[in-house]
Amino acid sequence: MKFGILGEAKIAREHVVPAILAAGHEVTHVGRRNPGQVPLPSIYKDASETDYEALLSEPSIDAIYNPLPNHLHVPYSIQALKLGKHVLCEKPVALNLDELIKLEAAAKETGAFFYEAYMVRSHPQWNWLKKLDIGKYQSSHFIFSYPQQPTGNYRNRAVDGGGPLYDIGCYAILSGCLLFKGGPEVVSATAIMNDSFDVEKQVDATLKWPNGETLSFTVSGSAALCQTLTVLGSDGWAKLNVPVNPPEITHAYWSNGGLQEGNKVSFPPCNQYKLMVDDFVALAESGSKSDFSISRIVTKAINEIQQAAGLSI
């Protein structure tokens, strides 16, 4: 499959473009806001440089990877779909449900395939966790934080869909979607605003799923680097050491109720981004219909958390 890349995001250079190449596909074009000003990074090899609009209309491209800032996910993905391109788009795909409805309509109208780039869905540790028998799920606790980003980073601008709730809170809510059935209601939510920017620096929330399971999470864009997920069941517990950005070899722990460290599980080396690309290409080439069910749950929950915490939407 021939890919075009929208923009010059770090995640594209460091993770997704290498994954596309490792999966045996081509990156033939890169769209830039200001083409020609500086050379393309070496990872793009012989890819042609162009602007966004020319990239989207390039007939030789089969699929677009969209890692633009959050507020540009929906408009550029819709353009790509309407031009017959499959789309792999960074999370969170939409800032609100109105945006998401328009995107769903475009995917349905065109028949092109859309996939939200939650690479964690492809990692073996999540498949292991979903199949682990620790009794009836009761609650889960998710923490994801990273240090304050530099001034120019889009994560510091509300107009661009910045802030940790959009950026990494989506992973917290996704974890509940992978473990529990249905969509949650927001029980409580609080936010602490950033001292220097017009976005929150931390959000704490509790969500409740239809069968009574709860998810409590903390996400912060101005704290020590930390990731962890603990799941409590009626007969045991499980913990993912690094649920979102695990090293090549990562570990999990589980127990049937003991208070010790638990049983250690080591997963074989893998590149979750390559596995995601494999999944995306297989689904697109098989003619699968785009599935927005998780996107709807996550977007709705984010907007309800924003309302409960007094954040603007």
C-alpha cells in the first residue's frame, strides 16, 4: 500500500512511518505546510514533498496517515475520504460529537476505510489482559502523565484541541472500553488549570459502566513521567506496567488475590505500531466498514468530563 503523510509530527517520524516501512509498505509523499524550506528527514527516503492539498489529491496514494494537531483531524480526514483515500488518523479523532458525526457520514458515503490510531489495541498485553480470568471486574485505575511541553507545542493551546484530557485521557477511557461492555456515565471529574497556558494541566475522573464497573483515572501534562493500569476483579487483580508506550519487551503482573508482587508475565518483543499498520491495511484491503463505536464512546465521555470539570468544549 502507498501512504501519504500529512504534516511532520514527531510520532510520524519516530514511530508510524518506520512502522509503515517495516510492514512492507511505501511512503511516497509527505505533505508540509511550507514545502521546500528545509530538507525532509532521512526516514522519508525518496518520498516526494508537497503541500497538504496536493497530497490529498495525489492519485497514486492509497492511504493517508493524519497526525496533524487534534483540531485538524476531522477536516483533513474528511477531505481524504472524499478523495477515495483510506485514512489512519491519530487520536483523538474528534473534539466533539458533531465533528464525529460528519466524519462517520463521509466514511459511509465514500466507502473508504477510516481507522483511529490507537496502537495499544494491537499490543499482545491488552489481548492477554482481556482474556485473563480474575473473576468479575469491579474497578480499574489508570495513570498517565508527562512533563510540561515546550511553549510552541500544540498541546498547550486550547484552540488546537490541546490539554492532557484530549491527548492522553482518550487512552484512559479506551482502557475501559477494552475491558468493560457498553459506554460509561461520568460520576465525577475535576481539573486543575495550567499556570502558563489556556489548557488544563491535570484531570481526575471516575466513570461507571453499565454493569457496575468503575474506571478512575488521572492524566497530567505537567508532572513526572508515569504510566500504570491496575484492574481489580472479584477473584484477583492485574497490572500493566506500561499500558500505552511499553518498551519492546514489557511485563505485566497478576494474582488470584495475594498481596505479594504477583505472577510476572513477559511479552515477546513487538512493535505495536507495526501491528497497528498491519491491522489497518488488512481491514482496508478486505473492504471492512469503518467502526466508530469506540470513537463515539470516547468523544462523548471526554465532552461530559469537560462539562463536569468546568472546562470549555
